[in-house]
Amino acid sequence: MRKLSLDAVSREQLERAVAGSAGRSATTVYGGHERALRQTVVALKAGSTMDEHVSPGEGTVHVLRGRVRLLADGDSWEGRTGDLIAVPDGRHSLEALEDSAILLTVVKPREGA
């Protein structure tokens, strides 16, 4: 069994995002390419974005700190610390309205399922 502090990880990633030229930083805290479930702490400096993309499976964004906006097909959802946003199917992007850290959870469909 493995335990970690999402608060500590989000703080560390946010420090890296703010200091780095890309304005973002991320680390996978559970799962990965070899598993269906993947959880990644993503930190974004205010004004930074995760460009439009399609999720490899069902997903959620749990706002660990800050404020973000998820955009898809002309709709948008704002999330603040503690909020959980379901990631819509299709192309979407995420914008940091202030320095923010999220826990991105994605479940990839199993092959043959």
C-alpha cells in the first residue's frame, strides 16, 4: 500500500509551474500507461492552459487549489478548491484563472471491452 499527501504534491508542482517557463508541471501519482486508472497532479500558473485535446477515457478534474475553467464545445465550467468537474467527451481545454493545482483522473477503456 502507498500513501501520499496530495497537498504536498500539489504545492511542489505549483512551485515548479510558477518557476518554469512553460507555466505548468505535472506528475502521475497513481497508475500510468500500464493501468486503466491514471491520476495525475497538474499545476498551472495563472493564465496558463492545457491546450485543446481529447481525453483517452472517462475523466474528472478535482481542483486541489486555485480556480480553473474547463471549456468544451462552447460551454464552460469553473471550478474552485474542492470542486469536482466531470470531463466531457470530445475536445476540451483547461485554463488556470489563478495559480492552480488539480488532480486529473482518467480511466482508459480496456481493450476488447
